[in-house]
Amino acid sequence: CLRGYDTIVAMTDVDKAKLEKELWNDVPIATSPSIIEIKEVALKDEFNFNNRLVFLGGNAHYPNYDGIDWFLKDCWGKILDENPELELNIIGPWNEKVKQSYLTQYEKVNFLSSIDDLCSELEN
């Protein structure tokens, strides 16, 4: 339960307000804005899956590396067997040696170090 913590840090003022509503004054809540700009985007009424999975994060943060490593080794082949049209786009800075290792071992994996419009990349 969140009441067991001394302080909670939310990413946005909206998150903070929701938490304050739930927790009352039991725990101090602060905000720490995201390091990337998050644009307000209207959700579309219709979702059209474009056969693309997206992971956002660089390998300098070990949980990102660990998560992608596990996903590729334990899941990606099985997923592609059932959905051969899928692609996995990994967005963020990744070590060249790690990237090349994954690119030679796994099909339909793309590394996008930087993109112009994150919202468009994450759409659908």
C-alpha cells in the first residue's frame, strides 16, 4: 500500500491530484516532471494496430537492458512464430555492440536512437 511510504513522487500534477484524492493527507506527494516533453494528444476513437511493438528506453538504465534482453531471448521468437508481420522498435540510446548483437540474432528488431515525433511513433 502506498501509505507505507514516507513520500511519493508523481510524474505530473494530474497524477499527484489523483493520488492525493486516494490517500488524503496520509503521505506527502511531490511532483518531478518527466525529462521528455509529453504533449497532450487527443485519443482517436478508432485504434488500428499497425503490427508494431514499441519499447522506449536506453540500455544505460539496467532495467531497460534486462527487460529487452529477457523479452528477446524468451518471448520474441514465439511471438514472431504466431505473428510474423510484427516488428519491434526500440527507441533510445543503445550501445553499438549490444545493438549489433541483437540485430544479428533477432529478426524484425529496429533500433531508433532518436526520432522527431514520439507521439507519431507511439500511435496505434
